[in-house]
Amino acid sequence: MTFIKESRRQKLHEIIFEADTFWGKSFDLLLIVAILTSVLVVMLESVQSLNIKYGQIFKIVEWVFTLLFTLEYIARIIALNKPIYYIKSFYGIIDLLSILPTFLSLLFVGAHALIVLRIMRLLRIFRVLKLVRFFSEANKLFSALQSSLPKITVFLLSVVCITLIVGTMMYIIEGGENGFTSIPRSIYWAIVTMTTVGYGDIAPVTVLGQTLASFIMILGYGIIAVPTGIVTSEIHRAKNKEISRQSCPSCGGEGHDIDAVFCKFCGDKL
């Protein structure tokens, strides 16, 4: 009896988590179609003219999709030996968030609109289409961002200090008669100018103010390029490792090295 249950669990895992088999790929493709359709229904429901005519139909369809996704979420938990790892994983949280809004709409008005979070589940298309190299590139980018975080943090703190100083200076130079009515409003101008957005709602009038503004504009172009350079440098340092398509039968974790024997998330044998 235990063998039969374990056999069924393995079969369920193969269909839900593996994309290398016919049934696994078919399941994921159907899931993607269902996600797109459910998101489309939510978008159409927000159109007032359509909601008046077909509002009841939209609600019925949405509850059907929610029940299907709920069953799918439960099936994913059943298919794993250690489901807690899946529940706490990125995909597990996204899967849960995709079904909660409909139930929350019974208690909170407006929560129904959060169903558009389901579009995040389309990230599974990378696994379905076997675009393993994109997993590798994503891992490289994530590693580069992690390595760049301390440098970018220091850089952003420097930018904040500059905007505080420049905003205060513009408040002193221009004053309230020229639109710089307070230091926070002057800091807002400094941020808009430094990022080269330039709304134009506030502009310096005095020669000294315009000179300082010109300096900030030129500085802005250099500031925009700095984070890009930091991340690019870290990407070049990152090593490109080949990633396996195998999913862990215990926790459903993916993204293992091609020669991995044990899961890097739960430690079980692959």
C-alpha cells in the first residue's frame, strides 16, 4: 500500500514539477493558458461597460479558476516529501498569493483586483520551454546584484547627501518667491533635476541658481551611469555555471548544478 502511494506521489511530482516529460510539459502549458485567461478576465471585469453586462459571468469564471488553482496548490504540496520548502519558496509564495485575493474579496472590498499577481506565475515558462541558459543568466545577474549591493548602497547614500545639500542651497538662493517655498520642496526639485526627469514645475530664476542647476544636470548624467557600471563589472566577474533541469522530488527546488547529487535547498538526494 505504501509502495502504491509513493508511486502515485512520484507520478504526481513528475507531472507537476518536471517539464521534460510529455505530461509535465502539457500540464505546465495548460497552467500558463489558465493563468493568462484568468488575468484577462480580471482586466475585462475592470471595464465598466463589460462589467455591467457580464459581471456575473466574470465572477463565476473567476471562482472556477480560483478553485482550480487551489487544487493545483494542494496537489503541489502532496507531491513533495518536504512541502514546507516549496511553501516558503518564491514560487510557493506566488502560488499562494494568486489564490488568496478571491477569498479575501469576501471580506475586503477591492482585494479582488490583486488577482493580477497571477501573472507572476508565468515565470514558470522558463522551465516549460527548457530555456536553461536563461536560468544560468538569471543566476549570474542575481549574483552580480548581490555583490553590487554594498557599493550601490554607498553610492545611493552619497546621492541622498548631494540632493540634501543642493536642495538646501537652492532654498537659500532662490527663496519662496521663486517657487522654492521649503527645503523639502527644494530637495524634490534637486531629485527631479538630478535624475534628468525635469517636470518644469519649479525652475531657478537667479543667475546663481541657474548655475547650480546646470552643475546638477551635468552631474545627473554621470550619476545615472554609475550603478550600471557597478553591476556590469560584477556580471563580468560572475562565473557562468551550467544548470540542471531536474526538480528535487522532496522540496521541488530547481536550479541545481549539472553534477549535483543532493538538493541544495533541503539536502535530499536528487
